Amino acid sequence: MSNQNTTAKKYYHIIILVMLVFFVISFITNILNSIIVDVKQSFDLSLTLTGLLPFSFFIAYGVMSIPAGFLAEKYGDKTLLIISFFVMMLASWGFTFNPSYITFTITLFSLGSCMAVLQVVINPMLRVAGGEEHFAFNSVLAQLVFGLASFASPYLYKYLVSANGTDSDTIASVLRGFVPDNLPWVSLYFVFALIALIMLFIVFFVKYPKIHKNEDEKAGDRSSYLSLLKNKWTLLYFLGIFCYVGTEQGIGNWISQFLYEYHGIDPQVLGADTVAYFWAMLTIGCLLGLLLLKVMDSRKLLIYATFITIMTIIVAVTGTSQVALIAFPLVGFFISVMWSIIFSLALNSVKNHHGSLSGILCTGIAGGAIVPFIVGWIGELVSLKAGMFFLMIPLLFILSIGFWANPLVTNKTISLKKES
């Protein structure tokens, strides 16, 4: 027992580092939800071209998730972390010096590639640093940190674009001085470059434990991937992750534009607040979901959550401005359990090669590229309201998972009935 405590203390700094990395990933990833209207107006974009922005970022997950596993095995975690933050710094700074639509899409793809690598590296690191017996708890803690960062980033955006140059806004004024006057939101990427530089130094000087991956956590060889891809469950759960991330980003990316277009709500103030509340509610819902999974089958919870989500989106899209301001954040609350349920059902539906399966599932994060793009494309052809209704299709697939899923192991629940 004392030996376990010593180990936990010895690697406590790694747990903090992993939480910092999770915060940075989320902080940079989900800022696009808040700035999408500004970007559209700054570069005079159509809805289709606007939809290509999240596409550029999330398609990188589809490209990099599986290769990142092989790179981690070959070069080690520290090397990959350093390279990732270095590329993030260069990409962010490069954009601030030459802000244009083309450079922004290249920057987003570069940042997305780095995020994919970071995600692959830090999960095994967290397991070793905190101990396998605490991995579930630490994973939840990481999710909360992730949600907190998504909630906080819109407020940095508000601060940078709304500052009026008074004494209290000196820092914002200095940061805006590095970018064109008509593009104040670009100063965000100067901040991201500074964050990446700080993380680069932290990663470089931190001492790392030797990480021993379980056989199931390793990337696996080509045969393991081919074997999994022949399994229908792999493809079905890949589609499940694809649909979930597509829905999450399809909502998050278009909230601000929808509120601006249909209700005239300022994207730099109330629009940004609503995006922040969406992520805050997703975080809170995650906590409630953990409790519910202790008392009910995950498949039933997925069915209930998906059905309520569909109803809430319909209300958000068709209701008044006041209804939309409440309903959109509530969508975040109801979708919060979907990722963990789909992922766990997938891992519990195959007997082996879990490391390779995780890589395939993470490739499904590319859904965050495709679905928001389709929403924008439909928005341009018909209307953004019609585009938002497209989200019913991925949600209906997620709903179906609750009916056809047949895991080898079901989630352990606590019986509420008194035993005689």
C-alpha cells in the first residue's frame, strides 16, 4: 500500500502535465465555435467555405490518429510532445503574420494534426502516472478539465475583441497590436503560440517515467488493423464515434452563426456566452452521466439521451430567440454521455486488439470535419435552419446503437432494490 502511495507521489507532476495538455487541447480546439461568425465576415466567406474550416481541423484526426500510435511506439512520448507543441507554435505564429483564409485552413490542419498526436500520447501516460487503479477517476478528471477549457476559451475571445483600449484592457490592446486592426480575433492565435511555447519548455524540462503499455494498449501491427476492419462491430462503432463528434461540432460550430442569422444576436457577446454555456452544460452532464451509469444499462441511457437530444434540437431551431438561448446549451447537457458510452460499448464488443481499435475509433473524430461542412453546405443551398435539421441523421444512427449493441461485457450497475 505504501509503495503505491510512493509511486503516485513520484509521478504526480506527470498527472498535472497531462491535465495541462488536456486543457490546451480543448482551449484551442473549441475556440472555432466562438469565432466562426467573425471569420466568415472577415474573409467574406460563404457558408460552405466557412464549413471547410472545422473540416480542415478535424480531418487531421482522420489522417493522424493511427500513424500517431506508430510514431509513439518508435520515438517515445517526450519527443512527440515536444514536436507537437513546436509545430503548434509555428503554425499559430505563422497565421498571425499572414492572416488569410488559405493560411487559416493550413493552420487549422496543422493544429488538428498536433492534437491527434497529443491525444494518443497522453492517455497511456495518465494511466502510468496515476496508477491503473485510479485511471477511471483521472480520466473523468481530464474530461472535466477539457470541459472547463472549452467553457473558458470564449471568454478570452470576448476579452480580445471587445477591449476598448482602457487601462484594464492594456494586455488585450498590446496583443491586438500584433495583428491587423480589422481582424482582432486573429490575436487569439498569438496567445495560442505563446501557450504552445510555454508548454514546449514545460515538456522539455519535465522528467518522465518509463511507460509500460499493456499489450491491449499498443498500436499493434498491420494485421491487427485488418482483422478489426473485417469485424462489422468495428465499422459500426467507428460510425458511432463519427456521428457523435459530427453532431457535437455540428451544433457547437453553428450556434453563434444561427443565433446571429435568425435572431440578430451579437456573436461577440451573447453568441460567445451561449457557446461557453454549451460546453459548460456538456461538462455538467458528464458528471450526471457517471452517476446514471451506476444505476442503469448504458444502452438504455444512450437511447433516452439521444431521443431527448433530438427533441431539444428541434425546439432550439424552431423556437424563439429566448428558447434557442436555453435549448442550445441543453443540447450539450444531453449529448454529454454519448462519447463515453459509444467508446466503452465498442471496446467491450471485441475480445482483443483494443489499442488498434482505439486508433480506429479516434479516426472517427473526423466526423467533426464532415458533418459541420454538410450543415454549412445545406445552409447555403437551402437555409442554415435546414442544415441544422441534417443533424437528425447522425443522431438517429446513435439512437440505433442502443438497440443493436450487444457487448461481451455490460456496464456494472448498482441495484437499488433491497435484497431480502
